[in-house]
Amino acid sequence: MLLITHDLAAAERVADTVAVMYAGRIVEHRPAGELFRAPAHPYTRGLLNALPNREFRAVPGHPPMLTALPEGCAFAARCDRVSEACATQPVGPVACHHPLVTVGTPA
Ligand code: SF4
């Protein structure tokens, strides 16, 4: 079953695997337990930190216009880990050139 939601608490309760999307692309796709325990993509970390039972702090900045996405990482303007490498599109189960943790392929 595929569940699409903005409710991270619900996803954590019911999902085996979670795919986090940003600007129309999957940026992190991992087993739910691992993703919620140790997010690897800076956007996932930001989403989790925004939860009331965590830091309750919004992700700074605003998402890009979907009609004018940058060539590289779409999260770059909001990311505290951005570098020159981020001018190219990152790919993989964690679509990030500088992930917060090292991960393998999704189960
Ligand atoms: S690719 Fe770069 S800008 Fe994008 S999330 Fe990763 S570190 Fe941040």
C-alpha cells in the first residue's frame, strides 16, 4: 500500500519504508525506522526538527518555484551544508552530496 501524507507522525506509525519528497523529487528513501532515527538528507532533518515533539522549529526559507527549479540540488538555497558540488543534481537513496549519515540502498 502506498500512503501519501504530510503527517510524519502517521508515516512513522504505519510505514515500513519512507520516501521524502522535495520540489517534486524523492530526496531520501529508506526504511522508516532508520530515517526517523537518523535522517540523512538535510531536508528530512528539517522536517523532523519541525515536529512539535522534537525541536518545533520550521525549515528556514521557502521552496523554489516548481516552474524554475535550479539545475543542481533544489534544496541548496535553504541548506546549511551546501557546497559547489551541489550545483549538480544529486541522486541515490539519499539525494545529497553531503548526507548527514552514510546509508546503503533501501530494503
Ligand atoms: S546536495 Fe548539497 S544543497 Fe542539497 S541537500 Fe545535500 S548538501 Fe544540501
